[in-house]
Amino acid sequence: MATDTLLIEARGLDTYYGASHILHGVDFRVAAGETIGLMGRNGMGKTTLLKTLMGIVVPKAGSVAVQGRTMTGRPTYEVAQLGIAYVPEGRGIFGNLSVEENLRMAARAGRSDAARARATAGEHWHYERVLDTFPRLKERLGHGGQQLSGGEQQMLTIGRALMTNPDVLILDEATEGLAPLIAREIWRICELIRGSGISSVIVDKNWRHVTRITDRNVILVKGRVVFEGSSAALLGQPGLLQVHLGV
């Protein structure tokens, strides 16, 4: 359940790639326990927003606060240390490491009070829990990352992120290019993550699946927020879906 505690708060973000102005005054926030869908057609600034939140791209204007600390311009590893886990488009697994090595190298207890509370309640993510959640990975522990299918790589990347016991999991293109059966498994995992109390930001083209598990949704069009509201509010505006998501 979402609370008023803000884990991520971005204000007035203006982000560029060279001379190209990508984000225009974007405000974005993630509260504790909240699951957010970040939507928009290709090229509208979704990935740029995520990279700006993570410190991979530095905005020319605006600010990013994580856990109440100003992190604008700080290195990505410092953002990660504050409990933000990022599953990028393209996955970014270590192909020369085995499944087991990919998971164990990421293991962290989690630093925040919320992470410690989850650990006390037995809700922390450890090696055995990740393997129980992703039985396909348990069958492939000795396989190198490059030997896995696309769906298995996505499972590994999510599992690796969970091993850090984050407060927020950012998932870019959750099911892009995956077979329907594997995609359904990823959505099941997203629901488990939500149930464990971890906040999530999910980017995916399948708005029907996204809105089934999100508390709030944000639509970007050419780097500007054109909608922000609950799943019920979004689904109640089919014209908005047609115009901005092409459905």
C-alpha cells in the first residue's frame, strides 16, 4: 500500500542529449509501496527519464531527490546505494558469469529502515527466495548469461536487482520481445514484487497488463507529462489511450 513517504522526487527536469531537448520540465515522484506505470510511444522520453533518475544522464535543469537526499549529478552507484534498483532495456547481465555468479555478486541486505523491516518480517530477498521465484533460473545455475534465452535473461536481471533488496525497482521494457508465456511469468513476478512492499516503476507497451497492477500511471509525450492519475482514471479515458498510446 502506498504511503506519503516519497522515495524518489524529481522536479522540473530538463534533460538533453547534445543539442536535443528530451525532457521538458518533468515532475515525477515515487512513494513508498507504490507501483507506477510509465507510458508513452517510442521516443517520448521514458528511458531518458529513468536514466536521469538513476544519474546516468545529468539534467541541465531540475532536481532529483532519493530518500530525501538531493542526488542531482551524483554518480549512479550512490543512487543505487540508496535503494534504487534499475533493470535497463537490454538487460545488462554479465554474459561471462554464470547465473549463480550474477545473483550472488549482487547480494545486499538493503540499508533503509523499510528494507530492515522487510528483513525482520522475513520478506527480504535472498538467494533461495529468488530461485524459488524463478524456477527456470534454478535449472540453469551453471549456465553463462550469454547462454540464456531472452526471457531467462530478463528473469536473471530482475532476480539480480531483487538481491540488492531495493526500496524501488525500475523496470524498463518489462516484456519487450518476450514470448507470451514468458511475458505472463514476468507479470506474475511484478505482482509478487508489489505484494512484497517494494515500490516499482514499470515501462511496457502492454498498457492492459500495466494498469492491472499499477496504482498510478504517467504518460509522456515528447518529453512532457500529459497525464498522471490512477489506472481507473486512465481506463476511463479511452480517447486519451487512443491519442497517446495508439490503442
